[in-house]
Amino acid sequence: MDVNNIARQLLPLLGGKENIASAAHCATRLRLVLHDDALADKKAIGELEGVKGCFQNAGQMQVIFGTGLVNKVHAAFIQQAGVSEASKGEAASAAAQKLNPAQRVARLLSNIFVPIIPAIVASGVLMGLLGMFKTYGWVDPKSAIFVLLDMFSSAAFIILPILIGFTAAKEFGGNPYLGATLGGILTHPALTNAWGVAGGYQTMNLFGLDIAMIGYQGTVFPVLLAVWFMSWLEKRLRTFIPDALDIILTPFLTVIISAFVAMLVIGPAGRALGDGISFVLSTLIVHAGWLAGLLFGGLYSVIVISGVHHSFHAIEAGLLGNPKIGVNFLLPIWSMANTAQAGACLAVWFKTRDVKIRSVVLPSALSGMLGITEAAIFGVNLRFMKPFIAGIIGGAAGGAWVVIMHVNMTAVGLTALPGMAIVQSGSLLHYVTGMVIAFGVGFTLSLLLKYRVEEKA
């Protein structure tokens, strides 16, 4: 495969050298920021050798090449285009200028929560395994090893505000260590643990106000709002504090003022906001039941196209940290939507003899079954449209099933087959059944629906 030739053919299809604002790549995709997106011929780009799909998302033109090949194409492309190599972060920053407000909020929340996901996944997997061992009597829950592992499994959720404080401050332009400190204040041992409020808590009188001495372990919105205020305050303080005193006064005043505002105003308001969102969602699931699963499962793939789905991490983390809920009932629904799109994608393989299309379909469907659906959605299903619609229906059917069977997860970030690792104890069979339903409906409808799959002689 001649990567120089691919780069040479790709450049005019993107509108020429003068239309390239930035070029970067991730593990599988060439990420391009164009001055004018309308000049790009996505259909022609998708037909180039080595290209597995082309789509526009988050202000970027993303061309899927796959692991390994993308590095070679990127090197050849920046040479052909005469642009300097940009990091993925620089490309994302350039792309952010082209986003609408909803997409910017989604990108913001994604940047805050994606770095935290590995910690939550690790804790969630361990929590799920411990729950299974306890349910089936495979271990003594009073044994030292179980007690220690149980402590390990809850750590990420207990210090979640500290983790969020660090990443949120980086995103809001504040000092990440001050953000982590503010998160630490909200989870200080002197405050009653958020999960132990039922046993009673103390209040303190300050300036005539009663402060509930309750911690914010596992919460999301209180620390997000508090760190946003802290970052704003820190930047304002730096505008008038002399440089000689900046290293002392700025962090001192930032922490003191932000902590008081967080404890008196933002913390309680953020907790109310998070509890309100959790209450609305849980009420929908309880009272609307399978209809809620049908709706959420069907709409998720549509939401993925806009990129707004990244903001759901905040809501899911809030569900996990809520003492009254403590589980993620949204992720199983998203998982069914992803599985259905994978099934609909695979059906295209049976409807065409085009070697190029087939070469894209199989890896895209496999990627979808591993929870990464961009290649399947943008590279195959949306290209022929009816497979995408079949995936929506399959996701709705699977979503209805997991809600009916009360399937929950213990973490965020893993869907489809990898999601089996974080399914709550006792729900694994229902989860797998839901995937079979979603995949089967998506595959069958995509196979039966009539649409033209382009073939080459």
C-alpha cells in the first residue's frame, strides 16, 4: 500500500492545502481541522484505498485508517500538505472553535471525565467481582482478603471529588492541585461520610447559618461547580495581586474563599442538582419502565453522531455516587445501542460482494462489539442509512429488555462485550440476553431491509 499516493489523493478531496488548518492523529483516525468543511468530499474520501470510514465530529474531519496505517498516512499527509504536525490536543482545541454551545459542554465534560474512567472502571470491575463472590458464597465476606479488596473497590468513588477537582481545574484554567485540594475539603474525614448520613450528622452555626457537616464522597456536580468558581476566582485574584506575593496570597485566598463558598452555597446546590437529575432518571426508569429503555436505547446512537454522549459520563458517575442509587442503570442501555449498531453493520457484509466494503465491515462490526462504534456508524451504517435505522430499532429492543430485567452496572466506560466485566452480580445472563436481542434485531432488520449497496466490477 503506497501511503504517499493515499496522502496525495486525499489532499484535493479535502479542499487542497489551503483548506487544512490542523492535522493530527489518534490510534486509528486522521483528525483534521478544515477552514471550510463543505469543501471536503466525504464520499470520495471513503472510497480511497485503506480508508475504513470518514465522518465529521466535534469540529474535526476524521478519516479512519486503523492502527498502524494511520501513523504512516499522517506522516505522508503533513509532508504533502505542508503543514506542521499538531498534537491531538492542539487539533481538538482548534476544532473547539467551530462547536456549538451543546457540543462545547459535551467536550468540556468529556475532557474532565475521560481521564478518570480507568480508575472508576478498575474499582467497578473489582466491586462487581466481589459482589458475585459474595452472592454465590465463594468467599467469606468477613475474611481479611475480602475486607481489604472491598476497601480497594470503593476508594475511587470515595475520592471521586478529588479526581474531578484535579481534571476540572485543568479544563477550567485553574491550578489542578488547588482543584484537588478543594475536592479533598469536600470529602474531609471531619465531615460525615455521604453514605452514612442515615445514622445522623452534626450541624455548625456560622454567621447565623446552619452548615450540615456532610461530606460529598462520590458526588459530581458539587465539586464541578465549586472548581469552576475556584478557577474563576484564581484568575481574577492574579489580575491585582502583586507578582512578589502571588505565590503566597493567590493560593491562600483561592482555597479559603472557595472552600467557604463551596460549603455554604455551591455544595448544597450542587448536591440538589445531582439528586434532582438522578431522581428524574430513576423515576423515568421505574415508572416508564421498558418504554424508557426503548426510548433511551433508540436515541443513543442518534446522540452519538452529535458527540454530546460524552457528557453522560458526569450523569453516570453521579448515579454511582448517589447513596440512594449506587448503580449505573444507563450504561446497559447505551451498551445495547452499541451492540445493535454492530449487528446492523455486520449484516452489510452479507448484502455485498464488494471487497472494499467487506474489508471495512468486519473490523467495524468487531470494534462495535468491543464498545467503539464510530467506524460502524460513520463508516458503514450511515453510509447506507437503513442499517443505521436497523441499529436504532435493535438498540431500542435491547434497551427495553435490560430495563425490564433491572440490569445495572458498577462503573462507567465499558459497553458491549467488555461491559460484561462491570455488570452487577446476578444480572450477567440478562445482560448477555439483551445483547443477543439487540444484535439479532439490528442484524436481521439490516439484512431484510432493501437498500442499494454499491458494488464494483
